[in-house]
Amino acid sequence: MVVWIVIVGAAATWVMVGIAWFTQVVHYPMLRLSAGDGSGDAAVEHARRTGWIVGPVMLVEAACAIALLVVRPDGVTAWSEWLAAALLAGVWASTALVQMPHHARQQRGFDPATHRALVRWSTPRTLLWTARAVVMAGIVAAAT
């Protein structure tokens, strides 16, 4: 059972890494193009549609991360689990404290400076998720 927690948690992380890179490189830059009328409609739709995908995956990832802090598979070191959890905590902090407020501002009306900040501050979060994916690959390798 513990190995399945590792596999499901790693899969959720890797899904989120793919979404994060796609959003960083493709979607966020395109939001600028869809905001020609100055409304926040594109940002509203981004939040609504993206939430249906990332919300459940992020919750599964978090649940698995917490479970792995409670039960450790054979061969997996405590430091690797704590590092993976710390990276995820950084992702969640960035999401709640930086990304979500920027999105909320954009939903009230497109602002070029807020958009630039959204794209710029998305980079550290994407890199945190990428680092977590690497750590999770090591945990999967050690656990299986």
C-alpha cells in the first residue's frame, strides 16, 4: 500500500510539472493576447477551467506527501521525504500568496504590470515543482 502512495504521489507531481511548464511557457504568455479589451474575462475563464484540473491533482499530491511523512517505504530516507514535502510547501505558498492574488487582480481587469508579475513569479513555482519531481523520481526508485 505504501508503494502505491509513492507512485500516486509521484504521478500527481509529474502531472503538475507538465501543467506548470505548459502554463509558464504557453498559457500565461497567451493571456496577454486575449486581454485586448481590458476585461478580466480571460483570467476568469483561466481560473475556472484550470481549477477543475489542478485542484484535484494538487489535493492528491498533498495527501500523498502528508501520508509519506507518516509512513515511510523501505529504502526511502526521511530527508528525501521531508525535502519533497518542503518543496511542495513552497509550491503551495507561492500559489496562495503570489499566484492567486495576481489572478484575482487580473480577473478585475487586465493589467500589463500584474500580468508580467504573474509570469515572472510563476517561474520559481515551476522550478520548485520540477525539483520536487526529481526528488520524487528518487523516492519512486528507492521504494520500488
